[in-house]
Amino acid sequence: MNRNLRRLLVPIAVRLKKAADAVVGRLAVLLLRAVRLTNPDTIANAAGAFMRRVGPWMRENEIGRANLVAAFPEKSPAEIDAILAGAWDNLGRMAAEFAHLDRFRVRDPARPGPAQIDYDDKTLALFQRLRDDGKPALIFASHLGNWELPALVASAYKLDTAILYRRPNLQGISDAIEEIRAGSMGTLVPGGPDAPYRLARVLDRGGHVAMLVDQYYGKGVDVTFFGRTCKANPMFAILARHYDCPIHGTRIVRLPGHHFRAELTDEITPPRDAKGRIDVQGTMQVITSVIEGWIREHPEQWLWQHRRWR
């Protein structure tokens, strides 16, 4: 392409992209506002049913099926279909629930009343200890159940937490999502070159860092997940090695009747090398094994439709 023509077209293309992003972002905001006008339970049911019908026609359905067949070779085709349908249902419900995030109520002993998110006494005691001990800690989660809700619980009970998240590619959608999350999820740290530094500053002050750790990461360390090797982002274990602080896992399991159960694991003991330092790869394997156990309990609630193994 002629250099002068390129100089003319590139600025135009940039402006068009920004305009398109703004339009998409505006549409996303309007859609989310429209969903907020609906009954949360009704729209979640409708979205789940919609995705059960539409999901099987999408390319990601074959990815999910292949993942499930490899993970559960002992299951019949009918069982695989049922799990995959449940995974689409869960994804649809999550999308609808996102617009109502700030309206979810966590059970609070100090304020009796109906709540969508419950927990047992053990999880409550662990949570209170994390909140009140003044020490840094790392908390891992996975794409199971409604994976947006653990941050909501942390914020509701004043657990000083920074949450690492992946920013959407379209700026308009990213802005809309951040607007919803910001009011009810505490400190949000977008992934990027400065993310490790920002997370380290939180741990330096005795805060807590939480992140989803079950996605593919091309430059990650090898772990075994459902009998197959895949890559895991080592950032979580690197922070654990540097700060040698407690590690916990959290999940929120979807229950019947539009309810959820929050769970926090006991402190995870990371493996160490010959010098006593936390082993990065070994720690990511321990964490990955915990997540595999969670998924085996509720396979229909995990995000099978992404390429975890490559």
C-alpha cells in the first residue's frame, strides 16, 4: 500500500474502531439496563433455557463435547449430552445474573432475612479469620457455578481483596462491565504488564489477592488436569513463593431455587523445593487438582466450552 495512502487510512480506521466500540458498549449498557428491569429469577430461567437450545448449534459445543469425552471416558453419550446441556444452562444463567450482581444478598447473621448466597459455619470461621488476622493471603477460584459471586461475598463482608480479571477486547463493553462490577466487587485489577506489581502492593499492605486460575496460559507451567497436560498461569504460585502467605480456594456452587452455597477451603499446603522455597509448578498442580475435584462434583457447572487443553 502506498505510504501516503496508509497515513491517510490508518487514522480513519482508528476513529472508526473507536466509534464502533462506543456503539457496542452503549448497546451493552442498554441491554444490561433492560435486563435489570426484569425479575432476576425469571430472566435467569429464560436465559438458561435459551442457551440449552442455542448452545448445541455453536462451534464451542464441539469443543465442550470433546473436552468432556476426554475427561470422562467412562460416561455414555447421553451422560455427556446431559452435562453439556447443564453447562450451557449455567452459562446462560450467569449472563442474566450479571446484570443483577449488586442485588444478590449474602446471608448475614447480623441481619436475618432471606438470602441467595449461604455458607456453613466452617467457611464463615475461615473467612472471618482471613478478614481479621491482618495478614496477606492468596485465594484461587475457577469458572464453576457463578464465578462472579465470590468477589461479591468478599466485598459484602469487607474482606480487603484485589481481584485479577481479563479485560474484554472491546473498550465499550469493558467499560460497561467495569461499571457493574465496581460498585460491588472491591478492587479490580485488569490483566497486563503491571498487574503483578499492583497485586504485590496489595499483599505488601496485608491485603488479599484473588484470581481465576483454570484457563489456558501459553507461557504457563505444565499441570495435569483430568489426566491430560495443559498450561497454567504461574503468577499465583510466584506470588505465593515471594510472600509465603496462606493459600485458600473458593467456589460458589449453584443450588436449586436460585440459591448458591459459598465455600472456602482450608489452607492449602504448597510443595517446596530442596531449599524450602515454594515450588511454583508443584503448587499450580496442587491447585489444579483441587479444582478438578470441584468439577467432578458438579461437572455441569464448569465452563467446558473453552480450549483448556491445546
